[in-house]
Amino acid sequence: MGTDQTLLHRFVISQLTSMGLDRARLIHECGVPEWTLTGNGVHVPSETFSRLWEVGARALDDPDVALRVASRYQLKATGLYDYLFTSAPTLGAGLATCGPYVSAVTTNHRFDLVDLGDGPALRLDMVDGGDITRDFTQLWGLTAVLTRARRVIDAPLNPVRVLLRRSAPRRLDAYREVFGDAVLEFGADLDAMTFRPADLEMPLTTADPVLATVLRPLADALPPPPPLVTAWPERVAVAVAEALDEGDISLERVARRLATSPRTLQRRLTEAGTTWRRELDRARSARLAAASSAGPVSRGRQAQLLGYADTASMRRAALRWAVVTRAQTPPA
């Protein structure tokens, strides 16, 4: 399970409180211990940060609450992570610190500066969590980075395009206030902001090469960003095994177990270089091998163990696995 630094909770709670919500109730309902909200903060399970957004959105009756709070972002709210950004010489150099050092504030997300074809883009991915959780936290993350950048650039800064996995809202007013005239794409396959190449050359008003030199060794001592390639296949393997134990295996059921949608699950597996069918076959093949280790297992029993409707389906699967195994076996 991912974790988030309580410096994030502290800032969000302060903003939600200023919007009229009760601080004690927020802390209680999101489940973050009071003592973690003082000093330099500590890492707590990511579900507490997700719950904070859900509580805030419900209490304020505002599905765009993450957008509004992030647009109020204040420098130094995340300590080292902010200093690494603001001491960089240019916007591009500042954005480049987001990915390698994201574990200073969260082990459940990662940033990557990539080229999406229409310009440099900052992409945000979530390691663990369902679609509702993602909708709040991804919007918060992108907007907070944009707001932070605007505070240290002495010129207008608007992204060219904003890609969001979340569904389109009823009204775009709040989005236009934050993202200006950027092209907004909802229901996208990723969460990202694209900038003009010239934007990345903008100097930061807070650039401090001496401070950056001092901070870099501290930042390099942080754990690496969370891996995305192995996380989802591993989670799917566990969920498939549990579904097989219950005798009800399907993409939809496994997606529900992982608190995500079938479409998102398939996309995550594609990003990891695999597919739903491949992972399901892998799990079934391993289960059959384990069952057969104690002696022969009838086709009927095999079908029952592996969630097939009949022995014919089981037989076709066994033939498919055999073909794959032969293709992967090197010649003698």
C-alpha cells in the first residue's frame, strides 16, 4: 500500500477549514492521527489522503474541491520537495525534479516529464487506488504543480493541453479559472499537462544554485520513485487467485476487487507490458501445476479449479498453454 506525507494532509486540512469545515471532524473522518500533523510530518497510508478529499467534497457539495484547494497551493507546504523545485534555474529544470524526488511526499504517485507529441508534458500516475480516489488526487497533483510554478515565474503560464482520466464535469468554470484556454480532454488514458517547449526555458524568480547544490545530496538519499511496471501484475495475480478460490473469475470481478474499472485495469496491464488474458492464463497455469503436483487431476476437476464452464474450455486452454510453452522453450 502507498503512503503520503502528512505535510499534504496539513495543507489540505487548513484549506478545507478555511472553507468552513470543522478541523476536528476532518481529522477524525480521514483517520489521520493528530500527532502526525505537527513537526516535519510522517508518511501514513494513502487511503487517509484519499478519504480527506471524499469527506471534503461531500461536506462542501463540491466535486471540484481538489481543483479549488490545489489552486491555493502555497510554497514550502511540502518542504524539501518545494525547495528542490523553486531553487532550480528554469521551469523545465524544476519540473524535472518532480519525478525523481516524488517519494519525498508520496510513494503512491509518480511524475514523469515526457513528450506526448505536441510538446513536453508532465504525466502523473497513481500506483494504488480506485477511480474515485484517482480523480481527486490526480487533479490535486497536477493543479498544485501548476500553481507552484506560477508563483515563481514572472510571466503568464498556461498549459497547452490538459489530459484527465476523470469524466467531464457539468461545468468547466473552475477548470477554466485554473487552466486558462488549454485544451481539456476528459476520459483520457492518462493524467498530464502539456506545455510549450519555450515555457520550459522560463527562469524561476527563486532560482538558487547554491541551495540546489546543498539539497541535492539530501534528495538523492530518498528512496526511488514507486515502480509502475511490476505493481499492477502483482496485484492482479493476488486478486485472480482470490477470485479463483471463490469460483467466480472475470475481468469485471477482479477490477472490482482492485477498486478500479475494467478499462483502467487493462490499461495498467498494457503499460506493464502484459494483458488481462496473459495474466489470467499465467494464474490458471500455476494453479493447475500446483494441483497436479500431488497426482493426476481429472479434466472436470481442472475445469472447476480454474473457473471454466466445461471440460471443452479447459481442454482448449491446456492446448494454448502447451503452444506458448513450446514457443518459449529454447532449442536444445
